Amino acid sequence: MHTTNRRTFLARTAAATAGFMIVPRHVLGGQGFTPPSDQLTKAIIGVGGMGRGHFSYEGRLLAVCDVDRKHLADAVAAGGKDVKGYADYRDVLQRQDIDVVHIATPPHWHALMAVEAARAGKDIWCEKPMTRTIGEGVRVVEEVNRHGRIFRLNTWFRFRDTFYGLGTDVKPLKKVVESGVLGWPLTFTVSGITGYDWKFYWSGRTDLKPEPVPPELDYDMWLGPAPYKPYNVARVHANFRGYWDYDGGGLGDMGQHYLDPVQYLLGKDDTSPIRVDVDAPQQHYDAAGSWRRIEFTYADGCKIILDGENRDTEAAYITGPKGKIFRGFRSDIPKLQELIATLPDPEPQIATFSDSVRLRRKFALNESNGHRSSTIVNLGIMAVRLGRTLRYDPVAQRCVNDEAANRLINQPMRAPWVL
């Protein structure tokens, strides 16, 4: 018989303990359990209306940030004991224990925060519209790729969910378009008739008077890179959508939801329209207004028509030389559903952000294709503001022989903010 000394006993105990530690996690923590050490961690910048929606998205919340102390206090209380609040997003970016930064601020902050998050080594989940200008989008694409980050834009209709008035997700539409059964080129009409509300109630007010800034709001930081305008309650928080400095009215609010899937269906993820025609009343210099019609034309003749007045009461969502698809997925093509069942599925996409982060592969809607669909929105806004036709070079990403339009592509930021 061998005598077991203390050192041998401890060694055997440690080995036995190590054996217990490699029991599968679902046994230790229940089916589907993911321990905190394996979860992606996240911070949310901007915790007003849209930002609160990001609480439920994947990832373990560690930090929230807002320039409104009331919003911030409410978010910290809702987040739980592990969540710390910040008034300055730059302090959030310095934390080494945060994997993903969610940007849920008004759009005039999106590009600046995304670029700084990429430089800080964070992956990014950004609200729509991706950027307020085309030039800002170019910079986000450059910096995200330069620093090897994963970027997700927070609209999802190209890869899941029923797509507004179509009554279906986008997948069967993609199969139809790729099959060529509708012919080519195609025209998409996006209007109330085809199931889309342009939300002109997001038009801004033109009678704003200066008001005292409430004590809980850091208004200078809320403005950030935007031009200084005197505070008025109608300008900030949910109302920002009605002002060119921060967004673009109903088009800025809903455009990327509506138009990104169209870009995907047309296979235009690496290009942009070459012409924009507009019918709109003269716009106010500060407050976004309504418009009647915007028409985008691609080099191959494909078109996207935004009908703000629902003029065409018989409009099809998709019109091609050989057939049409209407709201509710009705079609004049006989036995279309039977045909769809025989068609191959579209190329697969990564539709779970954590998969993209762990695999270091692009998400379905990323900085590149997201920039191109944001460009459609921003080209429309530019045409509405200028009140005239624009011709656009999708390679150079500039308007052709139009310096006034190009000044809207690259707009200066208020000092000391630079992109």
C-alpha cells in the first residue's frame, strides 16, 4: 500500500475538480444557457425612444450613455446592477470590456460615433439612416474596413420579417426578380398604394422661438457636430426628424427601411442611381417638408419611384416588361407561387449579428451595402432641398457638374468636431 501525502492529495483533487469544470455548459446552466464570459458585451449610446429598443437586442448590457440626465437615469435603472451610465460617449469607448457599441442617437451623430468606435476597436450596431450625408457614409466605410470592424445597420427587411404591404418577406421576391420572369429593367413604386407611409408628419416647424434649455439636457453636446441653433423643445429628442441639420423628415426616417430591400432585390449593393428627378415644393432652409414625387434611375434603366401623393392609384410594387407584382403579392403572372416553389434560394446571408462578430464576416446589412442604400435616401433629400434634377457618378460618389449638390455631400461639422 502506498501512503498518500498532502501534495499528492491536492494534485489529485485539482485534477478531479478540473474534470468537473469541463461538463457542458447547458448541463450546468440549463438548456441554451450562455455564461456571461461567453456573451458579447454592449453599450448603448442614446437611450431615448429608439435606444431603449436596443436593450432587448443580443449582448450583455454594461453601459448606457445619454446627454439627457433623465433619459440616462431611467436607462441605468432599467439596465440593472451591471450597467453604468455615462454623459460622454468617449468615456464609453475607452472601456476595454465592451465588444459592441450600439449607436441610437439622431443621425447627425451616427458617422462621428461610428468612426470613433471603429478606431477604438469596437464593433458597431447603428440605427438607420446610416449617415446624414453621403460623404459621412464614405468615411464610415473607410474606417470600419481600415480597422477590421464588424458593422450592422438596424433595419432588417432584406433578410427577415414581413415587408410592409407585400405580405411576405423579401426572399420570394428576390427569387422572382433573379429568375427574370418579370423581364428587365424593373420599376419599383413605393407609395401608400403599394403599402408604404412616407410620414410627412415629420415635417419641421418654421416658427421656432428660442426657449430656455432644460437643466437635465446638455444641449451643446446634443447638437455636437450640427450647426448651432437656439434651443426649442420642438427641435430635440423625437422631434429631430423634422430638421435638415439632424435628419430628413419622413424620407430620412423611413427611407432606408423601405429602399434597402429594393436595392437588394435589384442587385445594386455596389452601385447607386445615376439620376434623381424631383417634384417638390420649395423647402425651408431649416425645417424638412413634404414632397410630391422622387424618381431614381440606374444606368441600366431600372427605376425607383417614390410617390408621395399616391397619384398612381393602380400602381404595382414591381413593374417589368413581362409582368407585375402588386401589394399583397398579387401578380398578373399566372401560377406565380407555383413557379416560386421551383426556383433556387438566394445566396445565404448572415442574419445574426453575433455570428458575424465571432466569425469576423460581414453581416447581411453592413457598412458597404448600408452606405449604398443610405446614399439613395440622401440623394433624394438633396434633390428635394435643391428642388431640381441631380446627376450622380456612383463610382466617384459625387454629383456631375454640380458644386451646390456636392457641398451637401460633404458638409462641414461644427468645431471642434471633425470626421
